[in-house]
Amino acid sequence: MATNEMIARLEGRASKAEEMIAVLDKQIRELKSASAPQSSSGDANTANEIKRLKEENERLRAEVAVWKTRLIEAECRNGVKQYAVPDGEVKRVESRGAVEEKSNVSETPAKVVNSITPADKKEKPIKNKEKEKKQVDKPAKPSEEPPVDISRLDLRIGRIVSASKHPDADSLYVEEVDIGEEKCRTVVSGLVKFVPLEEMQDRMVMLLCNLKPAKMRGVLSQAMVMCASTPEKVEILTPPAGSAPGDRVVCEEFPGEPDKELNPKKKVFEQVASDLKTDDNLRASYKGKALVVPDKGNVTAKTLANVQIK
């Protein structure tokens, strides 16, 4: 962007060129006046001098036009608005650093008047304006994180399509589970000691689906089968009749949308898990409130009441 010093330098050059034109004009007038009484043949030297001065005059006029144009463009880039005087033939207006020109140029460049208002002086550079606009358009980040409760968990109904023992771990099953997505998810579960393999096949389960995927003995697990659990016994929770893969499981007293993926560093699941239990009626619950598939019923355990859900 042009500085005030550059503009002053350009103005000085244009002014000096105009002064030289004025001097040359005066010299031409004097020579014409001196040669008027002479014969029609004229004095060759005087004619040549007049010709030379005219050529010099034209060259200087062209130079003035160039420097004025550069001056105007520099001022426009620096935020100085341009207005044509009534006898001017060139109109220049500021347009975000660009110069729009309408011209019917004669030999003499149009006079241009600079107009800088107090508002123009205070006007910030265009780049800063664009930066401010981006800052305004950019949505503000939420000042507070949603409360840590069961609504942050993505609990869904799924159907185990197939299950087999993990090739490198005797205590783990590897299941392919349909949860209503385009592809089945692979899930690794430590249920070998508690649930026979034949009972894992083609059964409906409740899964936690927004844990960060993690490898278990080399196999990437993309969800977790939820169970009622004690040190001696583990039961896979049973969805209500009529449930379908992909159905959401909610606690109606704690509304909200689940996180896309739980951040392990914030330990959201660990904080919620302490209040996930079965109640006296074998219903899965959070802080004593039942977990349900809307319009279909409760998620339940087979025999384990008042135990932790993991």
C-alpha cells in the first residue's frame, strides 16, 4: 500500500513537470512574438527552436499525465477519494483499492481534486475489514460444555450377526454387529467366560456406539456390548420386544444429543458409568430412571438386580 511519503513524492514530481510546461509555453509565445514581423520564409533557426520547444512541451505533458495517473492510483490505494472538477474529463472513484476510469482524454490531463474526510482518515485498511468480517461471521465456540450425563452416550440397539473367538485372546469374542448403518461394526467383548458362543449368535443387544475405537489384541473394536455385571456373573442386557437395529436407547429424564465421539481425556463415560445400574425390577437405569427404547419399552437384565452396568 502506498505511504504518505510516496504520495508526496509523486505530487512533487507532477508539480515540477507542470512548472516546466509553463516555462516552455512562455518561451514558445515569446519566440512566436519575436518572429511575427519576419518574412513568410521566416528565420530557420527560430522555426527550429519553436519546433524543438513544442516537442519538449509535448514530452513533458505526457510525463505529467503519467505521474498524475500514478499519483491518483497511489492515493486511491491509500484510501483517498478522488473527484473530478467541473471542467475535468477523467472521473476516478475508490473501489476497494481499484481505480475505475471513464475517460475522454484530450491533450491536457484533467485536473483532479483530492477529498479526504475525517471518516476516511479513520477508516481501517481493507484487509483489517475483511478480517473483522470473518471474525463476525465465524460462529462463536460454546462457552460451556454440555452437562455430563447419560444423554452424552450414544446407546443403540444392535443385532449380533456373527460371533467367533478372538484368534489371539482366549477370553475375547469378536462380533459383527448390525446397528442400522450401511456396514456392520466389529465389536470385541470379554464375554467368553460368562456367555457361551452359541448364545452370542443372532441376538439383540444394547451397545455404546460413540466410544473412541480401540484395538484389542490387534482387532479394532468399534462399540461395546452393555451388560449387567458382578465379579461372578455377567448378563447381556435385553432390549424390549419389537426393537430394531439402530433404535436409540434414552433416559427420558435426561434429554439431549449424544457426542459424536467421546473424548477419552474428559472421561465422560467413566463419570456416567457409576450411575448406570439395574434396579429392583431388573430394568437398566441411570440415577434410578429407566433406560427405554421410545414407544417400545425398557431394557432389562435377565436375573441381576441392583448391579452395575458395564
